[in-house]
Amino acid sequence: MKHKDHKKVKKPKRDKHSKSHRDGSRKSKKYLKSKENEWKEEELNTNRELECNRVYTKPPISDFDVLSIYADISKLCAIERFLNMLYRPFTCFVRTNCAFKLSELDCFLSDTRYEPDKHSALLIRLSSPSCSLRLYDNGNICCKGYSYDSAALGIHRFIGTMEHLGYTPVFQHPRFNVVNATFCMPFSINLAQLHLEYCEDCHYRPETHPYLIYKIRNSSIKLAIFAVGYIYVMLSSQPRYTQKAIAFIMPILFRHRAGQRSLDPELSIGDINFKLLWENEFQKAYQGVLKYS
């Protein structure tokens, strides 16, 4: 039996918005968590990008790097790319009075490749000296070596091998490539001032030729320097002499710069036809200087 004075304790009424409030707080927590994950992912991606940039970014090229081009080997590749530097292999080309049967020689000789559907020449590799030859059925032979001597010796030894196989080749007009390297400075060059300071080492006739010839002392190497900054290195006998000539001429070119080019260097120095035109001209002019030995 209940006491008459007993009063029922009323339970507090639930707020009708409490449930929605709890749901909203859960959603906000999920939203914050998802945002936090997104921020972490973005941070990781940013770190990855920075790491990639740190690995693959090219080292900055300064004037000092260009002037001391071979001082820091780690930057050499970037500097040569910056200067559009191209080295030529040492090449000897001879004509003979023989008609070679390339398919037969491909069987008799070792380390050869003959694919007449792809190339008309028989490709031959020699190990002593290290060089490669292209032999044509009309008797022409082209040998590319690491140096002037290796190209000449490769031709000489291959001719000896041909004599053992019954051929009697006779040389006609042996030729070597004159141009050994080309590169382009990022500025124009004042040829008149350069000639004025180094008149004993230079040959400059602006009324007939748009370039200056610089002769390096105690060496056979000559450099053809154009006002736009394009340079041909010629008449070298070994790669190390070519590199010495480039390292020697860099400070001289830098001191006689005429200002930065406003145009694209490729537009200033001309297209490939321009370069090949002058390379052929130098080949004709200096071919007699190189003698086969």
C-alpha cells in the first residue's frame, strides 16, 4: 500500500533536439577526422614532391661553373647541355680500288653485322684499336675511333686483313674530320675586341668571313668563333686536347662578351643547315692539314 503523501518523481523530459545534437556531433567528428586525413595525405604528397625536386632538380649553372667547366664533374653533364656542346668522333674515310663482297666478308670476319635491308654497309668492330668501321661494296671505308691515331690505325689494320683475304686495296684520298666539337655560349662575343687583344693568335677578316679563327699556341687546334657565340673546335687529335682547348678559351670568351642575347639561342645561331654549311666549309679549308700516317 502506497503512502498517500508519496509523490511520483517525474523523469526529466528528453530534449527533442538532443538526439539530433548527438548525431550532429558524431558527423562533425567524422568530418574533422576525414579532413585531418586529407591534410596528412596532402602533407605526405608535398613531402614527396619536395624530395623528388631535391633529387631531380638540375644544379644551378653559374658563370664560374662554365669558366671551370671540367672542375666539378658532377655538374659537367648539365654544363655541356647548357652550352649545347656536341663532340664528334674521330673519323677517317678512305676510297679504295676494290669491290667488296659484303655477304662473304660477313661470314669470314668476326664481330660484324650486315643487314642490307636496313643499311648498305657492313658494320665491323675492332678491339685493338677500339674503333668501328663501315665497309661499302664500292670500296669505301669509314672508321670511327676514340682518337685520330686509333681511327688511322683501325683503317691500316683492316686493310692488312683484307690483303690476307685476297683483296688488293689501294688508298685513294684518305680524309679525316676537321671539326671535333661545337658549343654555344649564352652571350654574343665582341670579335673586334678579341682580335685587338689577341692579334698574334687570331685571324679575323670581317669583310669576307663572319667568324674569327683563334689558334692555340703549341697546338694544332684552332677555334672558329662566331659573333653570336657559336664555336667550332677543330684539328684536335685526342678528346683530352679538345677539352683543354675548351677550358682554355672559356675565360677569353667571357671577358669579351658583348651582352646577353635577347632571342632564343637556336634562332640566333641558325638552324642545322647553317651549322652543317660552315662545318663543310671548314672541312674543305683545313682538310690538307691532316695527313694520314
